[in-house]
Amino acid sequence: MNETFKPHVLITGAASGIGKEIAHQYAEQGARLTVVDFDAEALRSAAEDLRRDGTEINTITADLREPQAPASVIESAFAFGQVHVLINSAGVYPAVPLLNITAEIWDAVQSINVRAPQLLTVEFAKRMGNLGDRLPIGYPAVVNISSGAALRARPGAAPYTTSKAALEMVTKSCALELGPVGIRVNAVAPGFVVVDSELNRLTDEYVSKVSANPLGRKGRPDDIARAVLWLASPAAEWITGEILRVDGGSAAGALELPVHWPETRTEIDGEPTTRSATKASTNE
């Protein structure tokens, strides 16, 4: 980070998990922070930890399900100083069987996971205007937190997977219209990441199935935070409208599926022959 420029970073969902780690990594780089969360006590505790390290920090308790919350959050954040980076990390992922979905459940997920990031970005952009040369190259920037669920449906997650697919299009749409005024908008899409969350509880069986990836370990909040800080930095100044998948390679394919054939059948000169799958894969 430029030693003479300390960005003011607004982070939603900052009381726990990925959002909290993003706040910590920005604090280590000397940024000023506005942190937002629904859980007032958890947010207070997270902010106290950051203040002990000397971070200038502003806290906002807000329920992003409320239609007016994004505008109120942006107003409060800018009262603390011009915001240079917006990180939309707040999100919920309830497990709801398809036949149990109600309008209230659907709307609650979409309002937090899609509408709030959209409106926060709109209000942020209204405040920023066309900044020209008033900020270092690469700023201002918006980074949304999407998910691998944007690409793959799964049982019990119709509201969530739909919301993340929509958020990725929100990212592209905002990038398209805000690029001409100098605002970059991107997203980071984590794979399975181990976080402590009272709101989003997962079973051990679910974790074991959803966390498979080619690199062989579960994700950590710091894996995602490093990607977010890079994507929001001048190092990524010519990147906008992109979805950066940080998932251990899980988006590359279905690693969790078992090998389902004992041997491979091929044909040589029209005659069927059988070879072991291992030998067939070596091109011998």
C-alpha cells in the first residue's frame, strides 16, 4: 500500500468470518475502517481488537434487510471520511428444503445477498462521482463476495445459489456502468471456507461433501481476504467486471465424484479390447 495514502475501507459483515479477516488485513496495512454488521456485540468486540492495534475505526450496526439501510450505511461511512473501497461481505446461507420456501425466506436472502450490495454500490457511486485524478490509480473500488454456489445448485440452497448467481451479474452490470466514471467493481467467489458462525450452521456431513477440491484442503478466511485486498488495490487497476474464484480448484470439476468404472473398453482396428483404466490413461 502507498505509504502516503491510507484508504478508508467500508466492510459489511465485518464481525465474523471472511469480513472480519478482511478488516484485520486492511488494518495491518494501515487503512482506516468502517465496519458494518447486524450483530452489535460481535461487531463491538471485533472493533475493540482492531483499535488495540491502533486502527482508526468506525462501527455501524445495521440490518441490511431493510430497504433504507444501504443509504444510511453509506451516509454514516462518509461522515467518517471519504470512502475509497467498498467490500460487500455480508451474506446469509440458510438451508431450506425447496418445498418449505416461503416469500419471507426468499426475500430475506435476496435482500441481504443481492439487493444490499447493489444499493450500497449505487449509493457509494453517487458519493464518489467522477473523481478524475483525485485518487491514486486503482481507486475507488468495490469487491463483492460471491460463492462457488453461483455455478452449482445444491439441495436446500435454492435461495442462496440464486442470490450468488444474481450477485455476479450485479457485479458485471455495475462494472459496465461505473467504469466510465472510474469505479472498478469485481467479485471474489470463495470455495468452502471454514468460519465460525452462529447464523450459518453446517453439519459435519455437509462439510465433508462440499469441501472437496484438487488442492486437498479447506479454505481459510485469510485465503479470501488476500484475494480481496489484491483485487481492490492498484495492482489490479485494469481489472473490472471479473469474478475471481478462490476455491482450491473446486470450480474446475466434480472431484468429489467417485471413479465409477473398473476398466476401460476401447477399440483397435474395429476389434473391442479391454484394458485397465490405469494403463488406458497412460497412453501405452
